[in-house]
Amino acid sequence: MSAKKTPLQIQKEQFGGKEKLVDRVIGVVSQIAQGDSDKDAWKSRLLAASNKKLLKLFEVSSEIQSKFGSVEKLAAKTAEALGHAKDQPFVKKLAAYTPAKLLDLYRSASRSQPAAK
């Protein structure tokens, strides 16, 4: 039986160190979030975060970037899946959600969409 790897083991194996993981997270998050932000402030906050949180943030951000491109596009797709594609205030409200919450909402809405039809 093989034991499940800890977040520290995963971080060291895949990224080589916490500093490199934080740099990758900042790179991916800055691409999906279109806002002005101070990367030095992000870096100091992320270096204090747990490895598990960093890995989850990297996973969610990478999925959003590869499938949707940005949080705004994910919000539009989520509104479409929920049947509110033309309701712009609703789309704006969805875009204000955290990326992880928005991705989870999209997943659940897209799963239940075929059952509704």
C-alpha cells in the first residue's frame, strides 16, 4: 500500500519549493484576474499560506485559465448554464464570487442542465 502524499511532498516534487509554487500561482492568477494588483503584496501573503491552499489555488486557477480564459468568461458561462445569460447584473454578481466558488457553481449548474431539459 502506498501512502497518500502530503501537500509538502507534492509541492516539493512538482514545483521544487514554496517560492517557485508561489511564483507559478501568481502567474496564473494574474492571467485570469483582470485587475490591478501588487504582485509583491500577493507574494508576501501567499508565502504565509499553507501548501494545501496554494496547491488548491493553483489547481483552480489553472483550470479556469485552460477552459475559460478569465473569470469574466467563466461568470458568463455559469450564467448561461443557470439560464440567466442575458441578465447582466447577475453576471456581474457572479464575477464578484471567488474563482473557486464560481467554478464549483458552474460545475453543479452544468451537471444539472441536461436533467432540466
